[in-house]
Amino acid sequence: MEEPVYPAGPEGDIDRLADEKGWAVDELYSSASEFVADICESLPESAVEGASRPQWLAESGNLDGAGADILKAGVPKLCPKWTKTLNQAVAGDYERWFGNGTYVVSSKPPTDEQLAEDEDTVTIPPGTYRAKGAMEDCYWERTSESGEIIDNNFATSARVITVTIAASDGQFTSEGCEVWKPVG
């Protein structure tokens, strides 16, 4: 059997290590270094849809299987500025942001059983959140577990909106607002 030939440089180092460790990459990629390069290119744009960069990385499925190992070996070599982001994602120690949608209020992430019942279940922890930016027709509401409106507002034009979500709330809904980020 012929020995694989690796390109010189960090890409070859990453591919060699992945082969030595038996780390398999998703079939979308021809090599471990291609996978890492794709993540490096995606990270600058990842916060656009309402998630912090480590949150996007942790929730994207890219850390599944050997993904975390490949990225821990490759990100410092191909895009070192994202090493802290990767470490936060792997550790689960990052700020969670929320875009438009309806979220179940819970201090704990949904269980596997809850996800099996409703794979779209997304939780938001209680706390104070702020949306900043030029917002037109931004609507938000806090509801009880039975769906009764506790508090809401429709802002035809706003630059900053702050909402405190209580642990006793059932859901939080946001439509047409900027990204909600934790305050404090």
C-alpha cells in the first residue's frame, strides 16, 4: 500500500495528524484541512443569523464525531484568531444570543426526550436581554406557560430595546427585532 503524500505546510500537518489518529471528516470534505479551512471561512459570517460565533459552532454539528479534535488541531494553525472561539464552543462556555423566533424559557437546555417530541424546541434562559440597531416594526412578547401574554411591545422605530425574561415565564417571542444579547 502506498503511503499518502501530504502537502507541505499546516494543511499537510493537519491531514497527516487526522490520518494518524483515525479522525474521519464529513463526506462533504476531501480532507481534514479542507474541513478546517471551511470553518475558518464560515466563522466571520456565522454571527449574522442571531447566534454568537461559539454558539453557532457548538450548535452547527461541526463538533460532532472527530470534528472537535480536528478543529482543535487545525484552527490554531489555519486561523489562530478563532482559537478562543473554538475553545469556548468546545467547553460550552459562551454567550448565547437569540434572533427572531419563539423560545421556551428554561435555565436548562432541552432534554433528548423533549427534542424527540419537538426537534425545533429552543430554550432561552431567564435574564435581561438587549437588542440594538435600527429596528422597525419590532414585536416581542413574554407569555405564561399557558400562552397568556405577560408583557409585550410593538416598536415601530427603535434603536435599543431591553427585556427581562423571568424564570416563571413560559415563552419569549421576537419578530422583526435585532439580535437579543444578554445584558451584564
